[in-house]
Amino acid sequence: MIRTRFIGTGSYVPERVVTNDDIARRVETSDEWIRSRTGIRQRRVLGEDETTSDMAAEAARRACDAAGVEPGDLECIVVATTTPDMPMPSCAIMTQHKLGIRGPAFDVAAACAGFTYGTTVVDGLIRSGLYKTVLFVGAEALSKFLDWDDRVTCVLFGDGAGAVVAVAEDQDVPASDPAARGILSSHLDGDGSFWRDLNIIGGGTKHPPTAQTVGQNLHYLRMNGRVIFSQAVRNLSSASEQAIAKAGLTPGDIDLVIPHQANLRIIDAVARRMKIPNEKFMINLDNYGNTSSASIPIAIDEAVRAGQLRDGMTLLHCGLGAGLTWGAVVVRW
């Protein structure tokens, strides 16, 4: 049996820090209001001359260093993003170019669920035998699509990238066996009827970029927070329970949970619903805000480097994003 195992992690966030007080100087809000409702203290914002692929490439270099591989050893690059440098070519191919290599490279777009969806794509590529070493990056620059006068959204999002090097490993034990390593199971789902509740409506074929669509602010991210909150709690819990069951495990077998870092209240509600202690949840959104598809891999990298995620530990990661799309993955490190 071939399993997909992560052997190196890396992350990158821009240097520019935007605090809650910085935002409060522009819109009617406060540090206390933002912290109490989201758990966010600050976020990182892309510089004027930086692009999504710049962040992805740097996170990739750090992941390769940690894995002990050279960029030239990578057989394929997958990038989860909804904010590429340009509509085409892909962020993955631009990342590859900046790494100085060549080969297959493509993007996966599932918004804040991008890393969870993309994990299953990479797992499929490796388990099929097509590739043995794949670079997978979650990278996002949603600050470029925020209306900084919209208090509902401008307080939530930040920029960054996280990366993992995934390799094929032969194993002959079931997922429930403690000796099993790598991706053990996954569960994905989605419901397009909620597309109106979280979107960037401008820039595609429905509303192409024109002076009129720009003037109407159609290229900014918009969100119905109440709907997203309730759907996130329900669906992240359900997907996680199903992924855990597919692995032949129980919630009590999970050592560490890395949820998409969107809102502390959502994470607390998921923990209560799943009856998993809050101490098992990795939280870093206070420093970075919601970095969409980058949030899980940034947190994974920080957990590995801090010793919170160690060999033999069972990790659950889960995410929900625009679409709506959602899913969960169980990994034994």
C-alpha cells in the first residue's frame, strides 16, 4: 500500500503588520471589538511589489530545506489559491519559475478549504503512482481584494503561504494501526447554493473587469458572516467526524487539530460539538488573521517547528471556504 507522507514543512508571511488599532483608525471599530468577536490581534499584508507566488516560492524553499530535498527533486507542484498573481498562467507555474525548475504545475481553487481539498488531490497523484515527490503550497493574498472601508471583512483577512513536501511511502498496515504514517483518510463536501454568502463576484465571466464593475466595487470580497458561521460549525464538525471514522479512529484518538484559522468562536464551537478539548486545537489566527488556503499549512509548519506536532501524532485538519466547500483530513505524522 502506498501512502502519502509529509516530510518537510515551510511557511512565509509578509513583513508588514497591520494591527487592530491600525484598522480602527480607518473604520468604526476597536481592538477590543475585533478580538472579542474573532480572536484576531493583527495580520500580515502583502507589500506593494510582492505577489502570491513570491510568498509561495519562499514557503516552498523552506519546506524543501526542512525535507532535505532540492527544488529539482520535485516532480509536480500544486498550489491552493484563489488569489493568483494573474488569471493565467497559474500561481503554481509562477512559483515553479521562481524556484528555477520545470515540470507539471497547477492550481486548486477551493477558497479557505483549498488546503484540505488540495491535500486529497496530492494524495491521489501520489497513491496512483504518477509521482513520488510533490510540493504542495497554500498561498493567499486576500488583502488585495478587501474593501478596507468595510468593517465586516477588512478586520478578518491576512496574507501568507505555507508549504509541505509530500512523498510516496510503502506501508502494509491499516490506517487504524499506530504504525501507519501519512494521510489516513479524508472527507470532502460542498453546497453551491451558498455562493452568495461568500464571494468575490467581479473579475470572471459573470462580471468581467471593466470601469463599471470596478466603480461598483464588485472586485472586493463580500461575506454574510452569520450564515458562514453556522455553516462552518455544522460542516467542519460533520466532515471531521466522517474523516475520523473512515480512518477507523475516534475523536479521542486525535492528538492535534489544526482547523482553518477563520474565527476563534467557530473553532470553540467545533471543539464543543466534537467533544475534543480546546487544548488539542492549534491556534495562531491572533497573529495572522484568516489567510484562507494558507492558514492550515502555516499552522502545520509552526506546530512542527515548535514541537507541537511530532512523529507518531495523529493530526486532523479541516477547512470551509466559499462555494461553500468544506472537508477534513486525518494524517499520522
